[in-house]
Amino acid sequence: MSYEVTATRRRPQQFDDLVGQEFVAETLKNSIKSGKTAHAYLFAGPRGCGKTSTARILAKALNCQNGPTDCPCGVCSNCQEITKGSSLDVIEIDGASNNSVENIRQIKDEVLFPPSNSKYKIYIIDEVHMLSTSAFNALLKTIEEPPAYVIFIFATTELQKVPATIKSRCQQYNFRLVAIDKIKQCLAQAAAELNVQADDEALFWIARESTGSMRDAYTLFDQVVAFSDGYITYDKIRDKLGLVGIDRLNSIFEACVQGKTDEVISLLDEFLQGGISIEQLISNSADYLRSLLLIKSGITREALLGNSVERYSQDVLNAWNPLQIERALSIYLQLYRDIRYSLSPRYELELAFSRLCWIGQYVSNMEVKKAIDAAQALLAGAPSPATQAVPAAEVRSPEVPSASVTSPVPETPAASSEVRTSIQVPNGLPRLSMLDNMNEEPEPEPEINQRGTENPFHDGGPLPPEQSVENASVVQNQPAEVRDELTIHIPQSNITSEGVVPTVIIPKSSSGYSFNPDDDDFDAGGDGWSNMDAPPDDEYVPSEADYESRAEAAFDSAPSSTDKMEAPVQLEDSFTTADGRQMTVAQLRGSVMAALSVTDGFAASDLERTGLWKVGDSSISTEVLNSYDLELIKKKIQVIEAEVSNICGKPMQFYVSLKQENINQNKAPVKIPLQVEFLVDTFKGTIVAGKM
């Protein structure tokens, strides 16, 4: 007899043989017993979990010569033909290669003929999601109202690709992944059938690598049996398949915990030279870190960890907290995604392990927030969440044993103070001695104002004296005029034993303005109006007619066209460049500003405010109207000279000066409004704003 792979040899032949699909098996058995068989089934689930095997078992249960029965005999001609795949009434179709409308039309023509020697004509369409949209539409009417002797069984690994119109016409069964313990048990039975010895650790590794698929587990099992010489051990699997192993992972991660980067790189080189692939090393490292994270969370199941808890290094578990392990795991998960686009996958792997050497210093955002909250609670005088104060019930007298205390001791002021001051500062935060006795300071008594109510504002202290000690030296160094302005003059009559009376009578100014400008007594200096009324017709508030006369006078006194200032654009003045070209000053000015507008816009805008340019053999001079523009241009003088020299073809100097005006001309003094004088007198100020 020819060799048969384990996955085919151990294919389930009964509903009870299905591993990990107890719900599906029990439901189908009950439906067959009760005679409530559906006309269409949809089996969905991952690969290798028994969808096609269940479809064949269901076909045998319905067409068995002793049935329909939930336990097909397996020896009759119908059962044997279905097992071999040669039955004329059980048609298995591959949906990937028969996905056109013509194939579905053939099925529609065949369903018109009853089965030849069975009770039902059963169509098993595997990978049904591969059918085209037109094929699905052509199949709708057939599966909705088929003949009584026709049953459709669909199997798919991608349920989301099956149209909803197909799902609504079928009974849907979801197949699940098989548990590792059950796969390990099946592998042990397969090893016993082949007379092969196998260690539990080796079988457990095969079951875990199959990721819940029985077919994958049997396929890997056959591969391991081929090179094990009748005895399967984990060491053989590790050496032949290029695995890292828990012992090697413990050694390299312990080196990472100790911060020995050189040793980590050496171990990596040893692993890679031993035939371990980079992808396999990344995968095993991610599994190792996942197991550490599960152990930190209190999970000790060997089926989830992959090994017993004792196999993992305690040094690594004690050195890293869950947040740091979680961060390390995310590094390797991202590394597996990045190596396909990397310049060198080995460089990426070495960088990841190098980062693990300082992962112990990693601080998460949550830990930073806890530290900030603890510092805030400490500064506020309240116990932090990590360092709560000792409850009053635990404060006992030293003479009384703790066992004899049956009721809490009343809290005394001294005990309360001791409890408050026993708060410990969290690690990493500075201790402020000024906060030690903060809770013992008495609360300030509320200030009662003249109305008899509590003052809602903070007490800012007494009014300042004429000169304080702190700023006395600073004031004495100032000129006499400045010292007089900085001094607060308070009459002695306003100073009483209780403080300074805030009411200060402002003396009459030189213009005769009184303390109350709203006073109707014009002799006392009042003007009879307030700032809530329309202002009187004083000379500083011109009327509309006055505005018109001033405008006409300004127009008449405007200078003629011949008296205008010199225009900064000189169209006729010209000079000769170094290469013999004739260029006007206006062209030079425009060229320089155009060039600077690209390289230095601020310098170009500063040149717009310059006056006439006087071009010499090796220099250009001009003027500006104010010192502010002069300072701006001086900052850009090197940039301007570079552009001018570039255009002229020779080194050029750029000089700018302030335009001299006749500052000695007699100007009429500006009259200051009385309101401004009043404000100046009240606040002891000085008008420094310049022209009015």
C-alpha cells in the first residue's frame, strides 16, 4: 500500500471524530435524527478546521443505505464511494476553478435529473467565495427552491466575500480554531499509530505552530517525523528547523536586562551564523515577550504561554514592569512589518535588541501623569494617591499592645499634626522644607470692610510709603526730576494712626482747573459739563465750519509743484558701469530693489524710504527722514552693498545718513486740552507722546 499522509489518513469519518467542532457536529446530528434537513448549508471558518470533512460526513449520513442516520456505517457502497470521492450523486466542485456562469448553468441542468442510486443528489462547492458575481446571481433561484432530492453544501474561508443573498438562503455554521491541547492529543495518537516516540514539549511546539489548524499540525508532524529517526525531541526540532528556543531567548534577554550591548550583538551573530533566519528570530522574540506580559498579568496556563512558567527567566521578569514589556513587544511587532522594506534586516534586528538594553529606563505617559499628580497633591498639602496618610484608627498608644485596642483612639491635635507631617515625598521628587509645616500655619482671619461684610479681595498690605528700603538705592541714583516723579507725595494730614486716608485733595493746577470739573461754579474752575454730556464749544473742539475753514486754508497754503521735495526716482541722472554700460540711477535703484525683493524682502522695503541716490565712482550716498529707517538700513548695509556691487560690476560702498532739517524754526506751541492736564496732575504724570 502506498504512503498516505497523516492529514488524509486521519480525516474524520464520523461526526464524533470532528475535533473542536462539537457544536456543529451535535446540531447536524440532531437535525438528521429529527428529519429536518435543510436544502442548503454554508460552512465558514479558517483553513484546516474540518469544513470539507464535515460536508462529506453529512453526505454519507444522508445517502447511507442504513439512513439517513447520524452515524453512517462507512462500509456500504454509498459510504465507500463518498469516502473515495467517486460517488455519482455527491459532486464536489472547486469554486476557484469553476467560477463562471457556464458552470452554474451546468449545475442548473443537472438538478433536473434525480440521483442514480442514492436518496439525495448533493453538491459540495468548496471555496464558494471565488464564484463571480454573475455566477452567484445565476445560483440564487436554484438554491432557493431546489428539487426535494437536491442539497447544496458550500464551504468558504472568507465569509465576508459571500453575498448576503446567498447567506440568507443557507443554514450557516461557523467553524472554530482547534485548541492546542486537543491538537497535541491528536498528534500523540498519530505518533502512537506510527510507532514513533515523541516528547510532550516537541508535540506541544508542533501544536502551537499550527495556530489551530489540524491539517497544518499533521503536515508539520509528518515533516518532523521524517528527520527524527523514530524519536521526536524539541532539541532536534530546534536544530533542524532553525528555532531559537526558550533557553537561548533567556540568555539574550538577560543580557539586555543587564545592559550588555556587546554581549547581545555577539549572541545575535551566533544565532544567525547557526542558521536561524531573521524572521524566525523576530517571531520567537515576540512570542517570548508576549509570554512575559501574560505572566506579569497573572496568567500561568501553559497552553497560552507556550512553556511552563518556570522555563522563563526570573531576572527578566523582575527587571521589567508590564509597561516596559509592552513597549518591547510593540517594537518587535513593528520590526516584523518594517524588515520587508529595510536596507538591511539584520541592522533593524540589531537596533531592536540594542533598544532593549535601555528599555528599563522607559517611562510611559501614564507613569509621568502619576508623578505629576503626586507632585500636585504634595504641593497642595494633600496626601498623594501613592502615599496616603495613616488612618486615625491605626494611631495607638505605645504603652497599649495592638491586640488590646478594640476602638479607634480619638485624634488629638498633636497626633493629627504628626499624621499630616508623616507624608513621604514620592521617589524622584525634590523635598521642599518650606512645605513641612504648611498645614500648621493658622488660617488668616477674614477682613471686614466698612460695610460690615467680608472683603472678597485679597489683602494687598498697607499703602506704600514715600520710599521703600528695597528701591531706595535705585531711586537715589536717578536725576532729581526723575526722583521727584517717582516719589508719591501724601499730605501729612492724611496719615493717621490707623493708616493713610485714601482721599487726597488735588491742588488747583496752573490753568485754574478745580478738583471737580463738573462744577457749575465757573469761578472755581468748573466748566459745567461731565464726560457723560456733549462737550462745550471750547477752542480745542472745533466746529464743523471751523473744520471747513481750516481745510480751505491748508489747501491755499499748500506748496506749489515747484516747491515739492525731490523725487527719489532720477530718470535723467546716469553713470557708467565697470563693463562700459550706461545706466540711469533710477534703473540702478529699481534693479537693486528687484533683486533684494527675492533674497531679502525687508531690505527692499527699507530702500523704498530712501531719498535721492548720489552715485560716485565707488560709492552711493542717500538720506532718510528719521532715525528708525536709518537703523534698519544700517542692519542691511552689507546685503545692499553686495547687490549694488553685483549690478555695477565693481565694489561699491553704500552710505546713508539722516536728512538734516531746520529744527530751530519757531513753531507755535501745541495747546494741551484741560482734561489731559487734569489727568497729568491727578496721576503725577508727564506727557511724553511727542506731537499732539
